[in-house]
Amino acid sequence: MPKLNFVVSLMTTDNDFQVEQATSAEQAAQKLGIDCKILYAENDAITQSTQILKLIQVEPEERPNAIVLEPVGATALPQVARSAVGAGIGWVVLNREVDYIAELRRNAKVPVFGVGSDHLEVGRIQARQCAELLPGGGTVLYIQGPSENPVAKERLRGMEETKPANIHLIILKGQWTEESAIRTVRSWLKLSTSRKTGIDLVVAQNDAMAIGVRKAFQELDSEAEQERWLQSPFLGVDGVPKTGQAWVRSGLLTATVFTPPNTGRALELLAEAFHSSKVPAERVLIPPSSIPALDKLRSRP
């Protein structure tokens, strides 16, 4: 069988988890002895769609065997997916539950499936972290990813269904990047009501946005105000070793939720499917975990 050729389409280079996703793919490709090309969509769904359509529209012998997609937009490109599978290209969706996967699998002659973190459980873990850190309840400044993004929705749903009733959320919207969190918190702090708000905890749906909130607080003119806002614990998600986990060790973050990169697992399942015709499950979930463990947070002063 000719050497397998896969393409991984990721959101952006301006996000530590996406960079870790690329590293995971490259390491898996080397281990599996396959070719793997990484594309970045610059956080733009139209760019992502255009990049992938170009791969589909080339001559058959130049097409990749499969495309692994971490979608930017809410729809996860259903028409592009149908075109790819119709052209004999395998299709894997990362970190997103999409209805069209089941539809495509019914007639597909190539592997079609999804791989992702359990994002509902991510939200539940963050809610448990909040409960440990605020046993008496309190107010949480919560930075959500793009509101139309199903990952952001699932993480918020897990948080809201698990948090104690005495913990109140103030929800702001970001775009998964540090800079987006800085902008949204800057705008929020300009409101007279915000400056009077007491915040007991900062929770972001990823580590980059949690650090962005810290930087927005550090921009305040008054050192006393900076200290007041920065004394709250900060929680994130991703737990990349060189960033999120390092920030927990240094104290910039109090805790994070580790969501292992899953591009490598997606490539392993694809390679196995092409070599052995073994059909992967429709959706493979990789469980997240709290860093530090919840009982360690319980003993925090």
C-alpha cells in the first residue's frame, strides 16, 4: 500500500492547545511512518473551508487519504465534509459532536468518525474546582469561548449543571486567545458597575484566556486595584505542559483542566482503519482531569 498522506486542519497558531495539537500530529505521523501536513485557518471558517476545498479539487492521485478537522465555525463544514467523503477522502472531526458524521458513515467507503475531549466533563470539573475553592459560595468572572461554538456551549453547560447554587457566574465572551480575553475584560472594566463588583474567582474556558484576564487586570492604573483583582484564584483549561501546567506550578494559575491533545489518536485510528479496514467508533472521547487533583485544591489556604 502506498504511504498514507493525511492533512490536519487546525484553528490558529495563536493558541497553545492548537500548537500542542500540531505537535501531537507530527509525532504520531513520524511514529506511524505516514505523511502529515498541518494547515491553520487563522480562526476563520471561510479560510478553513477554502483551504480544504482546494485539497479536494485536485487530481485524484494528489488528494490526501484523509482530512482531520478541528472546526473554527459552528457548523463544522458539512458540505465540505460530504465533498471530501464523496471524493474518497476520509474525514475526522476533532472536539466537536456533529450530526452529519452518522449520516456520512452510512454510505462512506472511507473512515468517518470524531475524536474529542469530553467537554461536558471539562465544565463539570471546573465547577468542582470552584466548589473546592469557594466552599461558602461567591462570584465567578467566567470567560467563555465563542458563544456559537459547541465546545464553549458544552463547557458552560457542564459548569452550570454542576456548580453549587451559591456560586454566581458573570459571563464574558472571548475567542480562545489571550488577546481576545484582554479586550473583553478591558471593555467590561470600563463599566462603572464592574469596578464595584466583588470577584472571588476567575474561570476561563482555556488557559490562554485566563492569562489574558490577568494581563487586563495588570493594566489598571492603581496598584491597589491591580492587587484587589489579581488576588483571586485563576482557573483555565488545556493544561499544556509548557504553558498551562507551568503556569499552575508558578502560581499564575491556581488550577487547570488537562485535555490531552487528540490529533495523534485520530491519526492512529485512521492509519489502523486504512491498513486493516477496521472501522473506528463513531465518536471516541478522551477524558479530562483536574490539575492539581481536587483534594489538593481542598487543602489550599
